[in-house]
Amino acid sequence: MSMDKSARFFQPAVLGFDKERAGISRGKMELVEYSSKVVGSQRKAMIYTPPNYSSDQKYNVLYLLHGIGGDEMEWHNHANVQVILDNLYADNKLAPMIVVLPNGRAMANDRAEGDIFAADKLEAFERFEADLLQDLIPFIQSQYSVLTDRANRALAGLSMGGGQSLNIGLSNTDHFAWIGGFSSAPNTKEPEHLVPHPQALIDKLSLLWISCGVDDQLKQVSDRTHTYLLQHRVPHIWYEESGGHDWPVWKNDLYHFSQLLFRS
């Protein structure tokens, strides 16, 4: 990844990128349950398998995380994520991948109800790191025809999930080579703790993506991360886009980010 990518400019997604298109092959969305030893319960995740998914082929995997008020259904319900991906496949713009949409609130009652900012719920978002690495990834590898090397695994998310993706991904580069934070929330570690050894990170990542809407009230979180990475010459893509802390921004991010994944 070369340094000049940090200044790369992306046009907004093409008109109709998130609208269902007739006459194309479609992927499949399914709700699954997996056993979490970390939480001590059965947990749910949505899985997108691409058009013409076949066990005869091995697929890359993108783990895509939701925000503080969401759950495993959030991307599906609010972003037409399956439509965005189907359209990109129809235009031959994606590498073969399945997309896993987990619940990042790793606790027995993981519903987004009551006080979503309660201490136990915030702790559950931190606990998700262990749930992801120890329970969910092994489940996906046992149930789906996927590639299992770090080079074939990506982690990204929006807001709280963006902070999780940066926190988890950058401290587990043995598991993830592709990492993205969309409008990352204040749960994102301070840059010095997020990337304590900048030079050691440079050769470990295929892509580090940081993006945020210019009108986002949480933009200072992404700004500080980008500034630190730039100062320490850590290659990354920095994308400032129109909009605030909302779905048009995150859908646009997914549109661009997904097209970069798993490319040589």
C-alpha cells in the first residue's frame, strides 16, 4: 500500500447503487446462530453469500459491524446491504466474498434496548473481540467454504462498529489484513494506543481505510486517527465525504471499500 492512497479521492457512489435491479443474479441473506463460549449463549449473525455461491470455491470473508443502537440486522434493515453487493457483483466490481454481519454487543441479552450506553453494554462491545476471534470466526470457517488466511479476511464497521474494527483489527493483524472504520465513534482508542508501533504496522496491512462525513459531530475521532497515521507515514486511505453521521455516508463507504478488498 503506497502513501499516496491517503489522498485518494472518491466520487459519490453511482446513482441507483442501492436500488434493486431486475435481471441480475442475487446473493442470499440468512440468519444463523452460533455457540459462543465467551458469552455462554447462542448468538445470531446475518450472512450474505454471493450470487452462485458454491462449496466448490473458497471465498474471502468481510466481517461488517453495526453501530451502538443496532444489531445483526442493522445493515440489512437500513442499508440494503445485499442489494448494494448484488449490484456490484453484476458489474464485476467485487472479489468473491461472503459478508458476516454479527451482533457486536457480546452479552446474553444482546438486544439494543433500554439504555444503550449502559456500562454493561459498553463492556459487551469490548468483549466482542474475544467472541469474534474465538467463536464466530471458527464457526464461519466450519460452516462455509472460506479461505482462512489473514490475507483473505477483512473487518469494517460504522460508528461504534468502526471503533471496534480499528481497535480489534489493528491489534490482531495476524487475523485481518483489510481494516475499515466508517465514522468511527469515541470508543476508538487514542492513536498512540491504537497504533503504538507505527512502523511495525506498515507491512502487515493490505488496506487501512478511515472515512467520515464532513458534517459528522464525531469527526474529530477520525481526524485524530488520520493525522497520527499521516505523521507516522502509515499508508492508509483517508476519505472525507459529504454528509453527517448517517446511512447515506455508510452505504457510500461500503460501496467504495468493498471494491478494494482482496485485490492484489
